[in-house]
Amino acid sequence: MLSIYLSPLLRLSTIICFLFGTAGMGTEATTGPQEVTGPQAETNAEATTAQEATTGAQAQAEESVRASYALPFAPLPKHRPATSLHGALIAQRNGFEQQQIEMARDLRETVDKAHYLNDKDQCEKAVALLNEAIKRMPDQCDLYKERGKAFLGLLKFDRALSDYSKAIQLQPKRADLYRDRAMLQAHLYHYQAALADFEAAIKLEPRSRKLHIDRAAVYEALKDYQKAIDDYTKARTFSKRKTDFCLSRRAVNYEKLKQYDKALADYAEILRDEPRHDETLHARAELYMVMKKWDLAEKDYQTIVKNNPYDTEAFIRLGDLSFKQCQYQRAIDNYSKAMKLEAPDTPSLYERRARVYRKMGREDLAERDQQTAKSMRQ
């Protein structure tokens, strides 16, 4: 019977020994580990001591690392809001952004109001407004730009020039600031300084039609007509328009250089786009008169009066053309039509008609017109 109960126990013991690496339930299993003696025992003891030392050192190092990350204060409860440096920085940034928004609004409102005052010729009020704004925002170039315009309206050119220069100092990459100063320099006949500012502006905005046109005007003032032509040509490549101002000004400069064919080509191009453009017709007719092409000049003037029967200048020019061609009665008729339209230079019209009457042998009528012109000039 005992063997019946022992058999399962022996089986269980065998399984345990197998799992833990023991060969079986022999003498070593029942009596425990055997004691090791001799040199082997000493070696085992040294290994055990070294392992314990390593384990202790590792534990001490882990404890040191753990201590280095320890907070000097107890962590806050999870339900309390964190009042950390990060939160303070966020609050500070939000406050700074709000301040910037308010400053930008203040700047925009001030500049708009000053611009309105300048347009209404209330330049002194604009200066007072901008003086206070500059105290609050001394580094805003738009304030100096607008105050410069106000000083310009007050004819205080030196102060306007100073403000434009301050604006450029604050924002040296803005082409409009250089243009403002260049236009003032040109107004003061400082043409070389104006050209230097236009050069700086064009470097910043090389495809600006307006800048090239403005610089061309300075070249015209300096009688450097070829450079003016070059700028008008560049400006036109950036934006082609009907009745192009660049073409008409370029034609005028071609006339200055006596390059009449090129001037006529520019006038013709304008008139192809807008045949009834009276200003261009006037300019071309004047050029035809310089070239002594009377018939072509008369044709343009006839087109003008057909388009606009109240064009006094066209009737005066038709009278001049008729006189040059010895068509005296036609000259009288055209001068008389101009008089009825109340030409601004009426005394000269009476003098013109008097000259024609003399050519016709009508001394009485010539003397009457001459006296009328004299009395009008007094």
C-alpha cells in the first residue's frame, strides 16, 4: 500500500528535478549540495565576493542617478494648475502680442488721419498729430514719411528732407521712401541727389514703371534726352497701356534730338489705339508744322475740330497755317471762330487778325484790331 502512495510522489519529485536541472532523486538530491573543498572552494568564494561588490556598486550608482533627478519640493497635486516658468512665458508672450496689435492699430489710425489732414491742406494739424505719435512710437518710419509730406505742404523743405532721410534710415529697403526724397530733391533742383535716390529705389524695385518715368523726367530737366528715352522705353515694357504716357513723352524727347521719324512713329502708335486722342493729334500737328508739312498739319487740326468744335487752340493753329499758305480769308475765318470761343489769349488773336488784314490791304480793320489788343493788355 505504501508503494501506491509513494509512486506519485516519486514521479512529482522527478519532474521537479528535471525542471530545475537536477538529474534525479539520487543521493545528491536528498542530501542537498555537496560541500566543495580545496582550491575550487577558494575560487568560488572569490567569485561570489566580486559579484556582491559589483551588485553593490551598481545599486549605489542607480541610487545616485535617482537622487540627481529628485525634485527639491514635493510635486503639486494633479488637480492644481501649474504655475511654472513655461506658463509665465506664455502669459508674457500673449501680453507682448496684444501690445504689438494695439501699437499697429494706433500707427495705422494715426497715419490715416494725418494723410487725410494733408489732403485737406491742414498740414499744421497733421504735424501736431504726428509729433505726439512719434513720441509714443519713435521707430516707425511711416510717421516720419507722413510728417515729411506735411512739412512739404507747409513749404518747409529742409524739415521735410530731414524726415524723409529719417524714414530711410529706419527702413532702408523701401523703394517708396527713396522716391519721396528723390521727388523733393528734384523739386529743389538737386538733380544729381534725385538721380542717386532714384537709382537706389530702382535697385529695390527694378520693374517699377513709375520709378523709371519719374527718373526720366529728371533726365529731361538735365536735357539728357537719350537717357530719358531709355527710361521711358523700359517703363513701357513693364506695362503697355492705351494712350501710353511713355510713348508720348518719348516722342517729345525724340523731337528734342531731331529724330522726327521716331517721334512720328510713337504718335502713330498711340493714334492706332485711340484715333480721337486730341492731345496726340495736337502734338503730331505741331511736329508737322516744324517739318513744314503744312497739309499734314492741317489735316490733323481739322480732325481735332471735327472731334471737338470748341477746341480754341486748333482754330488758332488753322489760322496760322492758312496765313503761312497765303490763304488770308481762311485765316480770318479761323481767328474769328477762336475769338467767339473766348480764347484765353484773346489780345494775341486780335494781333494775329490785324496782321492778316494788313496783308489783305485792310488797314482800317487792322488798326481797329490792333487798338483792341492794346486796350486789353492795359
